[in-house]
Amino acid sequence: MGFLSFFPLVGSIVLFLVFSTATAKPSSFSVDIRGSGVMFLDGPLTADNIGVFTLNNNVYSTDINLGGINLTVNLDTGSIDLVVLKPGLPFEFTNTTTLQTNESFGIGETTGTVQFADLQIGDLVIPQQAFFDATQVQDLGASGDGILGISFNVQSPVIAALAQAVGDDAAQQVGATPMINLFSHQPDLPDSFDVLLTRADELGDVAQGTFLIGAHDDNFQNVADAPQLTSVSNEHWSVVLDAMNVNGHAFQFNASRVQGVPPGKVAAVLDTGFSFPPLPPPAVDAIYSSIPGAVFSQTQGIWIVPCNETTQLSFVFEGNEFLVHPLDLTATSVGAFDSANPGANVTVCVNRFQYLTLDPNEFTGFDLILGDAFLRNAYASFNYGDVNTPPFVQMVPTTTDPNQALQEFQAQRAASLAKLPPTLDGQGAQFPANDANGPASSTAASSPGQPSASTTATAQNSTPSVTNKLNNGAGRHVVGWLGVAALLFGAFLL
Ligand SMILES: *[C@@H]1O[C@H](CO)[C@@H](O)[C@H](O)[C@H]1NC(C)=O
Ligand SMILES: *[C@@H]1O[C@H](CO)[C@@H](O)[C@H](O)[C@H]1NC(C)=O
Ligand SMILES: *[C@@H]1O[C@H](CO)[C@@H](O)[C@H](O)[C@H]1NC(C)=O
Ligand SMILES: *[C@@H]1O[C@H](CO)[C@@H](O)[C@H](O)[C@H]1NC(C)=O
């Protein structure tokens, strides 16, 4: 057994990635057509369209009501617990405990207690939901109100803390993660939730997507006919990936680390909480080396790509091909990266699919993580299965026309570059030379791609171990925290 550090592996680049001017959150979700003809739900939120939105393509949030308080939380298929990061909110508790836990994030630590309150998501009420209520939060910045974990009960710090008081079995029941708790209270509701992450345009508008519980979006009823991708891990939404194609050529992965995955295939976690998907380094190199003019920065461990260039990347599941939109391959980043002209801002474009640097001894259940930059290209239905059927995911592609996607990329990228400082593409060799001087080194959050030593999530009094040190899915949200930190440093990601 081993557990996943979902630490976001974006390395120091994130420190100078910058958010465009924060746009106000929409008061209601409305018609929105973006990307390759994907149409989103119309009108205000309905009972089952709870919605998910992003300001920056890195953090996806939804609105909930917990114990009478409205919260905006990160929607996270990769973590377990409902975590509230704002200390001292006057919840109407249904039960209280003095059980303490610690949860640490990449650049901040939280201490809190396990509490219970009624949770409302859309029109669905989940009675007596156990959650982590922070009493102390350091350094998390303007990170939203918390995290809604929507995976499985396995390795939950809340359950671990409760187990000390009521034993393992009872803790699994009373401490169940929100979706599992909901479905156990509402046996008639199909045990599934659907997610469609949308793409904020590069000029920083809010993008509204779909988060539906127990139903499929009218525009994606066909997801019910998609192949059932059985989860190969009881800890993650981890499914078998047949192939990754770059310009039509299949990349050769090493044998999967996960038992039961057929030769030539690998296991991929589908994780909304992971902004920049980490892949084995040779897979990242295969993608970006296929882009004309792209160069690799040894010191940063990132690819610097000419901002107007792209490649054709797709992932294949059970014979269904999911094309990745060119806008999801690279991100623009502005900073003083040009050592020849250190006072001036320049724009670079960097890889969104990044090196997986997790220690393979410290996790099980997957070979790579497909985060937001992949998930923006799929409508995905996550199903908990039943006594006879293990959990599975069904997906349909949303980026279906490569020519249209390319046109959108060219138009949007050109529009954003027109508003940004001059580009320094991969050929501008100053960028790697400037690594040590850029804003990247001006904060001390974490070294590139290395899981922070402080990423721990242990129940109080339990013995910290390598395994539970790495089990806090929420740690991944450091992408968001770092992004916020970057804002403070005046950097700027589009
Ligand atoms: C509250 O929690 C305690 C254990 O911490 C349990 O014994 C008690 O039954 C709970 N009360 C209710 C109303 O759920
Ligand atoms: C395969 O494994 C070897 C040895 O660990 C490693 O050096 C190489 O990068 C791996 N290749 C891929 C495609 O993951
Ligand atoms: C990208 O821009 C460069 C320099 O302006 C130009 O030479 C190149 O043809 C452009 N590439 C594409 C795909 O438009
Ligand atoms: C560089 O960009 C940042 C963020 O947009 C801005 O605050 C700063 O003033 C710029 N510096 C120069 C020299 O233009």
C-alpha cells in the first residue's frame, strides 16, 4: 500500500505564472459556449446542475452550503474529505467533536477538528456530513473557503481521527466522504456525479462548467453509452489508458506499476484537483519535442514553446480518442525572464503537461495523473458502482474537431499575446540562463517538482509514516495557492 502525494508538480514555474486580473465570480451560471462547440447548461443553477467554475484554468470551484454558511470550495475528484479552511465560521453543527487533525498543504499548514453539519449541494441535502474545520491556517492566502473531496473513503484524515473515538467501522460510516454519505442517505439517486471543466479564455473571463449529481447533462446523454472504465485502484479514480498519441504516433510507456493493467497500457488518475497533469518525463518530452522551436530548460525542468506553435496530442481509452485542445498544451507566463534585459517583462509559453517526479515507492494505483488540462477535453461521469460493480468512469470527448480547435488556439493566443509583453520563445536562450534570477526564486515555497516535506496529513496521535505523509490529496491545490502567491509577486498567467 502506498498513497499519493497529489502535490502539483508544477515546480517553480508556477511561482511566476500569473493570474490575469481576478474576475468576479458569477452570481449565477448562464449560457456559455466556448471551446470546440461545447455547450454548457443554460440559465440559473437547477436542482442537479450545481456547476463548477474557474477564473484561471487552474482551480475549479463550486458553491455549497454547510451548516447554514455559503462556501466556495475547490471541486476535487482527487481528494477525500470536505475541508473548511476558514477558521471560526459560525456553523450550525449537528454534532461536534474535539478530535484534532492536521492537514498540510504545499505552502501552508492547517490544524483543525472534526465536526458535523448538514451539507447542501444544489438541492441535495447531505445530513450530518463530517468535515475538517480548520482552527488555524497559515499561509494559504486567498485560497477559497476549502475543498470538496469527491473520491473514496480510503485514507481520510477525518476518518482516521474519528476511528480513534469510535473505531474503524463506525468511523467509515459516520465519517464518510460527501458523495458516499449522500448516496447512502439517498438510495434512489444514481450513485454518480458528472463533471465538465471548461476553459477560461486567455483574457481571463470566468468559465462555467458542469457538476451534476445523479444525472447526465442534456447535451451529453450519450455518456451513458460510453465504455465503462473500471477504476483499477480503490484509492483513486484511476482508469486504464490505452495510448497517448503525439501527431498520430503512440508513445511507448513502460510497463504499468498497477497489477492487472494489460501490457502496453498504463493507469491514469482523473483528477480535477491537479491543474498541470504530471506524466513520465519521456512522455512529456515526446509531446513538446514534437513542437517546432520548443526547447527544454534544464534548470527549470520545463519546456519553453513558441507561443503560436502546437502539436496534436490525444489520449485513448477503450478505443475512444480524446484530443487535447492546443490551448491546453501550453500556458503563457509573463515575467522578467530576459537576462539581457532584466528590467523588462517578457512573455514565455510553457508546458502544461509536466514531469512526474513523485517517488514511485510512495504511491500505488496509477502511473500518471490526468488533471485539468486533460479533463477540459472530456465530459466525464464518475460512478461509484454497486455491490456487484466496482467504481467506473464513462467519458465522451468534447474537443472533436482538430481544425476548429487549431483556429481557436490561433485566434485566442494571438489576442492574448497582443495584450502581453513581447514573447521570448524557446530560441531566446536567455531564459534558461535567467532561471536563477526570475521571480521563480523569490519565494520559498518548494523546489521544482519536489513534493514538499511538509505535505502531511496525519490524524493527531497517529504515527506519521511515509504513506500517510503522502495521502493528502488536498496538497495538490498548492497550484492554486502558488498561483495566488504569484499574484502577490505581480506575475501573471493567462
Ligand atoms: C455525536 O458524536 C459522538 C461521538 O463523538 C457520538 O457518541 C454521538 O452519538 C453523536 N451524536 C449524534 C446526535 O450523532
Ligand atoms: C522507463 O523506466 C526507466 C527506468 O526506470 C526510466 O529511465 C525511463 O525514463 C522510463 N520510461 C518511461 C517511458 O517511463
Ligand atoms: C509563429 O511565429 C513565427 C514568428 O513570428 C513565425 O515565423 C511562424 O511561422 C509562426 N508559426 C505559426 C504556426 O504560425
Ligand atoms: C511586469 O509585469 C508585472 C505584472 O504585470 C507588473 O506589475 C510590472 O510592473 C511589470 N514590469 C515592467 C517593468 O513592466
